[in-house]
Amino acid sequence: MTFSYLTIKIKSEIITPHLVTRDQGKKLLSIIISNIKPDYIIIIDFGDLETISPSFIDELFNGLKKELGDNFSKKIKVICHVPEWRKLIQAALKYRS
């Protein structure tokens, strides 16, 4: 099967550089889920953001894990150049496994 890549630039979808609420996480989760197709790999781009919170990360990534199950790591890729944010993502995924 050939896969297509769909990049979701968070700042373009949420229209703010500050992602700190669970509601923002739910909104982005809904956008991503509506774009999931069998032959798509979703790339989530954290570029141009200034602030993210553990609550936002928890809502987004644990929602994606719940929705995708074992396919999470096959279907979701992340572009994140801020080491602290990558650690937040890894912690959210680890502690809710």
C-alpha cells in the first residue's frame, strides 16, 4: 500500500501560538480524526508555537491513542523542535499507556 502524508500545522488550525487548554486539545483532536484515512500518515507540526501545556498535550495525544490504538505510531508522526515539548509528549504517552 502506498501512503500519502498530510501535514497539520497546529497554529494554522487553532489560530493561536498558545495551546494551554484541554478544549484546544479536543478541537485539534477532532480536526485530526476527521482527516484520518486508511492510506494517510498524519504529520502534526508544532512549528511557530510559543506555548503548550501538559493539559493540551494529554488531551490531544491520549485521544489519538484511544482512537487509533495499536496503529497510533504508524499513523501519527510529529515535528517538534522544542526538547521540553517532546518530553511532555513522551510523558503523556508513557503514563497513559
